Amino acid sequence: MHSPEQVALHFPVAGPTSRILAYSIDIGVLFSILLVVFTIAALATPLAGWLGERLDGLIPDLPDAGTDPEHAFDGFVAFFVVLLLVQLAFEMLYFTMMEIATGGRSIGKWLLGLRVVKDGGFPIGLRESLIRNLLRTADSLPTNYLVGLTAMVVSAQGKRLGDVAAGTVVIRLDRPAAAAPAGALDGDTGAFRFDRAQVARLGADGRALARQTLRRAEELPHEKAEELLERAVEALRSRLGYEAVAAEDRRRFLRAVLAAGRR
């Protein structure tokens, strides 16, 4: 993915397995909430009597009591459709409210370490959340989210239809490895020396750049690490007015910058 400034952003995209597990947790939470709300409403209001009267027309008697089988089937279909619509409505409300309140996380996503973000990596807003959750109806077709699961498997970024329409993606919030302590960055600084004026121009942000570059370079493949070292060294060298630094001396140069800053 790329930010609006066209900077490449690398996010670990959540796969179908983790998303299905998170969704299963959320459905369990949602049904528990619905059960509690329905029970309280039935006990505190005339809802139970009203619902019983309506269900008398939907749930037929047994066939041997003279019920028309066709009428029985129609009643069950109508009852199933009503339950499905109620579930989808509460599901959309639940996910939308949770994503807006928590910055893209539901309870299931929080437990699985997932988050919904925009394609550029920014937090989602109300518009994106509404679009992706309204399209849950399409993703759930024909049953058990078959369309949504197929879309996630086919998409390179694991997107269901709602994500494609809303411009969102679900990422993993992997816990990064602990940064190396500052002392571990000390070592051979070579023959690099800086005068007081150069150290003053370095500033706190220059020392932070050197420190973060050395730490990050230890985690990257060799080619990526060399590119990172080259960019950081060139930026600091230009600021300090220092002469060119050979490729094999870049780490020593950054260590010397840190040592000079501490002194």
C-alpha cells in the first residue's frame, strides 16, 4: 500500500482464518447481547404476549391436526426471513459502532490482534464503516459468508466485497520485537570525528535518525538494509557538511554520530 505521499507502507494483511475466528467471536458476543436485551424486554414489557400472538400465525400446528403443508412451509420461511433481517440489522449496528468507537476494532478483532484501516493505512471513518458493513448482506450470500470468503481468498489483500467498496483492509497488529538497547548500538566508530558546530547542527532528530536506522538495519534483508543506511548517511552527511562516506563505513559513521551526540 502507498500513502498519499506515495510512500510505500507495508502492513501484514490478515488472512481468512484469523478473520473468520474474529467474526465467530463477534457473533457469539452479538447473540449474547441480543439474548440479554430480548429477555429483559420480554420480562419488562408486553413483548412476550405480542410476539406469541404473531408467532401463532407463523408457526403452524402439526400436519396431523389438519394443517396445510404449503401454509406450514410459508410460515417457516417467513419466520426465518424475519430472524435473518433482524440479525443483519443488529450485526451492522454492532460492527459499525465498535469500529467507530475503537478505531477499527471489534471485540473479536481485538482478541485476535486485527484492525480495519483505510487502504492508505489511516483510521477508518463513519463512511467507510457504513459501506463495508452494509455490504455484509452481499458477502453473506448465499450462506455462511461464502461470497465474502471467496473474495478474501481471491484478493491479494484479503478483501471481501465490503472492503473493496469502502477502500479498507484488515491488518494484523503484530507485536514487534523489542528494540535493541542503546548500549548495543555502540561499537567501532572508525576515524569519524565531528567538531562542535557539526554536533550542534546534528540536533536531537539527527541522533534519533542514526539510532533508529541502526536498529532497523538489523531487522532487514541485506539489500534493504544497505538502501536504508545509504539514505540515512546521505541525509546526515549533508546536514553536517561531511565528506563522502564509503558503503562499508556507513554503520561506523552512524555510531560515531551517536557517540558525538552523547558527548
